[in-house]
Amino acid sequence: ILEADLRRALENQEFMLCYQPQQNLSNQEIVGVEALLRWNHAERGVVSPGAFIPILEETGLIHDVGDWILEEAVKQAALWEHQGLGLRVSVNLAPVQVQNLQLVDKLSDLVGRYQLTPEILKLEITETTAMQSPDQTLLNLQKFKECGFRVAIDDFGTGYSSLAYLLEFPLDTLKIDRAFVKD
């Protein structure tokens, strides 16, 4: 039932992006936001991402939803940039997106269409995603950087990657998993 509902959700515009602020703790300034996918189901209300993102990935719907997320985030980032806010917008990429060789072209097209400065967009991948195919990930991250996008590894410390990879990956940000900082 959830899979069938997800297939209709994109058509019915039930997905939305919420923007979680990112704050510079030294001066309390909001310096960016992270785009987070939410699903406002017509009957169930807001559905937890943990309940539907795995289904999107299993069914392949993540391709279409991922494209929608990127376009919406770029469109919003461009609006804020043109208003002079200068907020960096972070977008989480699904594993299949990171491995997609056309992703760089799609992103370049989007930033061109919406006249967004590429440095405003930060692309986040999880450590687990990065380590599924580290050589391919390295190539794609280098392409992202060549286009001017910022790159982050999210949830670092949850997998088994070597710290040596941090020296190879062209990263702007390393987000340490909360398990290491919560106490």
C-alpha cells in the first residue's frame, strides 16, 4: 500500500522539503540550511522518512524523487541567493544518485537554469555510500568540485572506512555521527 501511495505522491505533490538551519556557533549566525525530504500523505499526515525512503530506494522511485529534491533545493537556493541571503543549501544524495554518471550534468543544468552560484550548493553523501565504491565516489566527488559544488561526508564514523580516504576525497565538510558527540 505504501509503495502504491509513493507512486502517486510525486504526481500529487505530497512531497515537501523542510529546511533545517545550520548555525555558526561562534556568532550565532545562520549560515546555511539542510534540505530534508518530508511526505505529507493525504490520509496519514506526515510520514517519517525512515518509513518511506527505503521503499523509494528499493523500488527505484528514488531516481524521480531525487531529481525532484535537487530541482526544488536549487530553485529555493537561487531564490534566497537572489534575495541576498547567501545561505548555503545542503542536499543529501542517495547512493544511486552518487553513482549516476549524469548527475553532474543534471546539477550543472539546474544551477544554470536557476542562475545559482554553484558554491551555494553542498552535496552530502554518507560514509557508507562513499565506501560502497570508493574509486567511483572519488571520481564523482572530483567532478562535483570541478563544477564548483561543495562536498560533505555525512554520518562519518558509522562505517568502516579508513581515515586515509579522507585525505583522498575532496571534502569541504566532514559531519561526525552524533554517536560520537551526543555525550
